[in-house]
Amino acid sequence: DRDTDKKRIEELLEENMVLEIAQKQSMNESAHLGWELEQLSKSTDLADSEKSFVFELNECASSRILKLEKDNQSLQNTIQELRDASLTSRESSLKFVELEKENQQLSKKIEKLQNQIEKEKQSNQDLETLSEELIKDKEQLQVVMETLKADKDREIKDLKQENDHL
């Protein structure tokens, strides 16, 4: 039973390390996307409302990442407690059943964390897409403004000529 527990704990530790790596990658992606959004906002002089929107999105992603980090730390603590309990425990089947249930719960939590990480990745992709759409909309609005300004200037010139003629 102990060997089985030890193997299961090692498996959970490996899964946890994989989750940590995935989480760090997700955090790096989020940070990079945030940096890109900041660069885009600086280079294109987005309107104040667009800047605050991007800032809010970054804050939201950061808070989600912090929550995932806390959950991950909690899982690490639980795994350590399970390891300590399995080394010191000599009780037979009842302890084993309890540990197995906890291991199943941990597996479910790890699966939930993996799902949350996937959702975060999708959210980051959505943010990037939204940012690109906002930039395209801004460019289109600038073209429309330039066209309207040219039309207005032409109309003013025509009216001045007509006025002079009158």
C-alpha cells in the first residue's frame, strides 16, 4: 500500500510540475500579451476609453493567474501533507482508502486547474483578437475622418468661391 501511495504521490508531483510549467507559460503569455497591448496603445495613441479597457482586461487576467497560483500552492501543500502522512502512517486499509479518495480529489482539482489554464489561454487569445479588431476599427475611423475633412475643406472652398462670385 505504501509503495502504491508513493507511486501515486510521485505521479501527482509530476503532474503538479507539468501544471506549474503550463501555468508559468500562461503567465508569460499573459505578460507578453499585456506588454504587446501596452506597446500597441502607445504606438497608435488609442483613445482613453480603449486604454482603460485594455488595462481592465490585463487586471482581470492577472487576478485569474494569481488565483491559479494560490490553488496550485494549495495543491502542493496537500501533496506534501499526503507524503508526510504516508511515510508516518502504518494504518492499513482505512488510511489507504482515505488517501485514495484525497488523491482522486486532487486529480479532479488538477484537471480543473488544467481546464482553467486552457480557458485563460483562450481568454488571452480573445483579448489579442479584440485588440486587433479595435486597432482595425480605429484605422477605419481615421480614414473616414480624413475623407470627411477633405470633403468639408472642398465644400468650404466651393462656398467661398460662390460667395466671392456673388
